[in-house]
Amino acid sequence: MDPSHHRVYEQARCYDVAFGFRDIAAEGDTLAALVLRHSGQPVGHMLELAAGPARHAREFARRGAVATALDAAPAMCDYALACATRDGVPLNALRADMCDFRIAQRFELAFLAMDSASYLLDNDAVLRHLQAVAEHLADGGVYVLEMCHPRDTFGVGRSTNSKWVSEANGLRVETQWGAPGDAFDPITQLEEVTVTMAWSGPQGSGQQVQRALQRRFTANAWASLCVLRWADASRRWH
């Protein structure tokens, strides 16, 4: 089983089109307001983790922040930089593991979108991730995670579509995230998720299918891991 859907993420432009339905400007307003509410300071430095096309980082760069996009996929880093150059905004792009990275800068805002936390497959990975993020937050800095809705975790409803079609600049992308028969282990909370991405456009067509593990977190489990990380840090600091 693959550790992530890395072959899907290699299709950076197709991925960007597939998830281009989001209102990034409105989401930027919400994130900026959250930081101001909780820390009393504006976002001067912003870190987008598992950034992919880095749409949020590029949005904050447009607003005048120093923005950094971190992703493990070289294709995504290259694509994000190309988009930033096209848009005329400065962007720092770093290829790194979101559980183990070192950046000289400290950030008022760190953001992890699109349930990318689901690729933290065990508790040790979560704790290493939280430690890495904590070490890069400025005093009063805020970390915001976007995760799947609990109804999806427990299978009592759906808050999102798992199959959709997107188009931009002549490129048509059909995406299906998950498939009938994907197995879920309730002990480990790990699900085998099959992703299918098919595209067609002026430069040709293709399809990528990959199955990889993702973890379904409950809110209580994530909160407990945050408390554990804080308690461990407190013991080391004292």
C-alpha cells in the first residue's frame, strides 16, 4: 500500500483544476480574522503545509505577507512557484516532510488544508508534526487545520461530494476520491482510499489511479494528541 497518493499529486495542474472550486479570497479573510481574534496581531508571515498549488499561501502573499509553501511533492513545489511568478507575487517554496522540517522564519499563521492531516497515519507521526509546527509558530501564532466532518468519519452522512468534474482553460478533470470496496480498519482508523483522476485537454489526456492509506480522525482523538504533545513539551521545558 502506498504511503500517500503521490502519483496523483505529480499531476499538479490537474489537481489544481480539480480543486479550483474553492473561494480562496474568502477563506483568506476567515484565516486572517482568526489570527487577529486569537493573537491580536495581523498575519505577517504565513506557512501553508502540504500546500499543493499553494493557493492560500499565494493569497496571503498578495496581501503583503511573507508566505511559505511546504510540500513533499517536487511537482507541486515547482507548480506553486510557477503560478506565483505568473501572478507576480513572491513565494517561498520548500520541499519537505510536514513531520520534519526546518525553516528560519517564525509564522503568525500555519495552515493545513483539505484534510491533509489524514496522511499522518499513526500517533507518532501526529506528535512529530505538532512538534515541528509548534517550533515554527511566532509567539501567539495560530495553527488552523481543515479536517473532514465527523459525519464522514463515522459514515452517518456526507458533507462533501466524492466524485466531481472541473474545467479551466480547456482542461477537463474528472476526480473520484474513494471507491466502493475501499477497506476501513476501525482499530487503526486507517482506510484504503482509491483515487481516480482523469483529464483531457489541448495537450492530451490521461488517467491516474492510486490507492493509499488515509486516517480518519475523530475530534476527541485529535484533541487528546494535542494535549499529549503539550504535556510532553511542558515536561521538557520544566
